[in-house]
Amino acid sequence: MNLRLGDVDGLYHHHYGVGDVDRAALGDPEDAAYEKRLVAELHRLESAQTDVLLDHLGDIGREDTLVDAGCGRGGSSVMAHQRFGCRVEGVTLSSAQAEFGNRRAKELGIEDHVRARVCNMLDTPFEKGSIAASWNNESSMYVDLDDLFAEHARFLKTGGRYVTITGCWNPKYGQPSKWVSQINAHFECNIHSRREYLRAMADNRLVPQAVVDLTPATLPYWELRATSSLVTGIEEAFIESYKDGSFQYVLIAADRV
Ligand SMILES: C[S@@+](CC[C@H](N)C(=O)[O-])C[C@H]1O[C@@H](n2cnc3c(N)ncnc32)[C@H](O)[C@@H]1O
């Protein structure tokens, strides 16, 4: 699915989308070209998600270096470079993803600015205080948050910006719902609660500047995706848990103090 969507314009994401569905662009579901337009629309919403993340990185200059922690195939890294002209260092556990991202950067002629490497984001080679901004785009549910934020706080400059977009379970609900447990089993991850994010940030010199609930903005993406031939079987868990309030899609932007 990620490759089909990425083939639309060469930006390869492994995350979800935000924003209203453009019904006019989708056209008539009976039309033979409808499925192709639906794929393009899902992809547009996924790129819009990255734009929201980049909007929260603050002032980034051409001389800055950013870290894309858990970079996947590098779609967000490429978009960050295209917007700011800066260097972006991606890290992923997957050698296939790193090779794919580096090949794509070369095809775009930006390999001197965008690079992916196989590396544990909890233990990176970046020098202490050398990075202007960093993010986790849907990659923080695979690791311990204290270890993750300690590493971001180490390599970020004082005053540097950290942003995450992630699904988290809602502490108001008391415990992870059955839908959240299904999502954990499906992706072999460990979704943290919103409170765990805020606590681990506070313990690691990351002071939240914005907490944005993106749940209403991501629901249209999921409802559209559920109607496509690309369904993976996990759509119901996302839709139902977003609707019952047990799961939230949030952006948290924090300053390294
Ligand atoms: C759902 S994908 C998100 C990819 C990318 N951020 C995006 O938005 O397209 C999760 C990514 O996290 C990476 N990941 C998970 N644990 C990691 C770790 N300990 N160190 C580095 N990368 C990790 C995976 O290799 C994968 O690239």
C-alpha cells in the first residue's frame, strides 16, 4: 500500500493522513479511474500530514541539520529538505528502507542533503548539541519513551525543536481499549498513553509548546481508506477507537531547554 501511494509522485510515506477529503477530485465511484484517484487522494492526505509536522519545526535555515528518527522510506526527510533547503539525517532499523531512501535521494539529486542510515534511534552517532530540530513521525510507539527522549535531548541544540506525530491512548479512558490492543498486535508495537509522552518529555528537558489533537482531522482519511480495495483489516480498530475516544492522533511540539 505504501509503495502504491508513493508511486503517485515519488514521496514514500509509512504513515497516515490528515485533512478533508476532496470529493470533487475523487469523482464518481462507478468510474473506471476512481480507484486511481482514491489512491492519489490518500497520498495527498499523507503528505498533508507531513506538512503539519514541518509547520511545527520553527525557523530552520539552509545550514541546519535535522534528524528524522524512524525515517521509513524517507518521504518526510525529502519534504523537509524541499521546504527548508537543510540537511536531513534519517535513521531506520530497516536496511531495505535506508537503501530505498538513499536511492530516491540520488534520483532527486539531493543525496548530499538527504541521507538515511541503518541505526537504532536510541543510540545515534550525532554529536551532542549538533541538531537544530528532530522528529518522530509515527515511529515512537516502537520504543521506550524515556530512552527515546534522552537521545533527542542529547543531540538537539539548546532551544532546538522536537516534534512527534503519533497515536496514543487516552488516559481519560483508564487503560488501552480492545481496539488499541488490536492495533498493538497488528503492528507489533506498544502504543503509549498521552500522559506517558508528556511525562517522559518533562523528564528529558523537552518542554511542550503545542499539543494538537489531530483525531478529527485524521478520521476522514481512515473512512476513505476503509472504502478502498487497499484495506489491510486494521481500519475498523482505528475508526472505532478514534470515535469512542480511547485512542487519539496527536502532534506534540517541544523545545529542548
Ligand atoms: C510506521 S514507520 C514510519 C516511517 C516514517 N517516519 C514515515 O512517516 O513514513 C516506523 C519506522 O520506525 C522505524 N523504527 C522503529 N524502531 C526504531 C529504532 N529503534 N531505531 C530506528 N528506527 C526505528 C522503522 O524502521 C520504520 O522506519
